[in-house]
Amino acid sequence: METSKELKILLWIIAVFLFAFYMPLESERFNTSIFAALDLTRWYAREHVILCLLPAFFIAGVISVFVSQGAVMKYFGAKAKKWLAYTVASVSGTILAVCSCTILPLFSSIHKRGAGLGPAISFLYSGPAINILAIILTARILGFEMGVARVVGAVLFAVLIGVIMSIIYRKEEKARRESQLQFPDIPEKRPMWQTSFHFFTLVLILVFANWGAPASGDNTSLWFWLWSHKWLITGFFGLMLAFSMVYILKIKWLPVLLAVIATALAGWLSPSPLIPMVTGIAAVSLLTLTDNIDPDNREWTLSSWDFAKQIMSLLATGVVIAGFLLGSTHDTTNIPGIIPNQWISSLVGGNSIFSNLFASVVGAFMYFATLTEVPILQGLMASGMGKGPALALLLAGPSLSLPNILVIRGVIGTQKTTVYVLLVILMATISGLIYGSLF
């Protein structure tokens, strides 16, 4: 064992040395890829971490601390009816509006609390895949039939992949179910409606803080109205969170009021929404960590911090690697990675098995932030991408990414992660072939 460990260290040292020795700094492609990796990392830090990931960590903390293990198992565990567990899991993404990375702390939380592998995997896939905002944008920009195909495919995928995973690992799941059947029914600490109010307040803050801009020229729709008032709506739900902290978590009202004032002042004085969001998160953390009335309040923030420690480093590593390999594509930026974009465009034309498989694999490893997959696909389709491969990428891409895969591996292990990724790629490929032959 000791020899194996030392050999592994030696191999890593050799690998790093050889990379440094042969680093092709004279290559423009290599330097552009380095810049793409740094650009994607900077954009991810600016646009995604504060507004998206940090609220998601606190939502995961709510599940981990305030939602009892019995409640999670009621809907996702051994005691749950299968049709209910998979139905709830497969449509959960309609209210979350998250990407493949933001779903990770939520998945990790419900899995930790006793959810069965099948429903947990269904939840993991459906969260980003059936994002209602992305579905609407897909139908409006890529066509109504593409939007419908994405909805149907995402729900079916979520159920089928979860069921297949539970069948493959049925012995392990059987042992897990048997242990859960012995789990006593522990009464909830507070009424479920109170926990739900607290949970969905955080979810709505996450949703509206990340509400995407409408299509160019759209200034009359409900989408535009919600987008133009997104920070007022987010602020309203911030007030609802303050109400919840006082009347549900029983934190003293005066420090909560001071936190509200500090957050409002930060929003009024700062041109960036990041400052009031950071102020609000810091205030919630300080209020809960210093609360001496209910230890669960302190545990909520500590649990959120545990999820952050578990996930952030792997996400950062994955974003850097994804940017280096596949480039930085966001907003109006399109910086190629080490793999040229034209290679990808030329390989996803038509409706062959290879083009659909290639689109699924690229989608599985490429990082898409919420809603960005639609304009990216619009550009690829304008360059000759077939409709079948486009749907294959839509069904594989938003739910998977290299950062996402690295974190899933840390939660459920290498073997299950590999099976999950292969199932997504396989089913996306088949769906693309069928859709491409029909349209």
C-alpha cells in the first residue's frame, strides 16, 4: 500500500514536470485556451457564484437541517410511493431554475437525508433539464416543437434514468430501504408549512435574482415585466425571508431589522446587485451563527458552509478545465478552447448516429450556465448543426458538465457517476436520432 502511494506521487511529479517542460507557450491556440479558461472562470465567479450558488447552499442547508429525515423519506425514500417519488423528482426543476452546478448542493442534501438513489438521480437530472425559463426560451427561439421535445425528453429521461439506476443498484438500494423501514416516525419540530414557507422563500430569491433577460425587442411580455422588476421582486422575497427568520426561526426582531436596513442601503448605494446579495448573505450568516435560542439556526449556516467546502473546489477545477478544452462561450463572448469550435460544428451536421453521439458527449462535458445553451445552439444550428444533434445536446448539456460530474463522483462514487453519465449520453443520442428523423 505504501509503495503504491509513493508510486502515485512519483507519477504525478513526472506528469507535472513533463507538462511544464513541453508546455507549448509558442502556440497561439494554447495561449488562447489558457485565456478562455481564465475568462470562463472570471465570468463564472462574477455572474454565478454569488447570485446562484450561495443561495443554493443555503437552500441545501434548509433541507439538511430543517427538513427532517422522515420528511425526505416520505417523498423520496423507501416509504414513499414510487409514482409519487419519481413524479415529484422529475418535475422539480420547473420551480428551481438552476444549472448543472447549482443543483449539486440540493442533490447532495436530499441524498444525505435518505432519498433513494433512483428519485435522487431523477431530481439531479430534472433540476437543470426542465428549467421552465429555459423551456420557454427554447420554444421561442429554436421553435415550438423543439421546446415540446425538450420538455417531454427531460421528464422521461429523469424518470427512466432514475429507475434504471435503482434497478442496476437494486441490492444496495434494498439494504438501504430495509434500514429505512426501521426508521421511526419522528414528529416535525415545526409545522411543515412553516418549513415550506422558509424553503420556497429562498427558492424564489434564487429564481428572480437569476431571471434572464427577454429576447431582443421584447418589451411587452410578462417575461419582460418580471425581468425589468426582478430586483424589486427579489427584495420583496428578501423581506419575506426576514419575516420567516423572526416568526419561524424565532430570531430576535431588532437584529433582523438592522440586517434588512443594511441590505437595503447596500442595494440603494451600490450599482451592482452583488453587493446587497453579499450583504444579505453575510447578515443571515451572522444572525444565525450568533443565535442562542435555537441551535438549528446556527446549524443551518454551518451545514451550508459544509456544502460549500465540499463542492466549490471541485466546481472551480471543472470550470477551468472545461474552459481550456471547450472555450469560453457566454453573453457575446466566444473564445475557442484547445478543441476548435469549427471541429465541433462540422461534426454535428445531419442526423447520423455519430453526430448525435458527438453532440451528447460534448454537451455532457461542456458547461452551460442557465439559459445560455439556447443562444449557443442557435449559433451552432446557423452553422449547420442538425436538429437531432441540437436536441441531443439540449438533453445532455444543461444537466451535465465536467464540474458537475466531478462533484457527483464525490457524492455517489465513481462507478455510479459513470453509469449515470453514460445513461444520459445514450438516451440523448437516441432521442436526437428519433427527433432528427421526424423533423
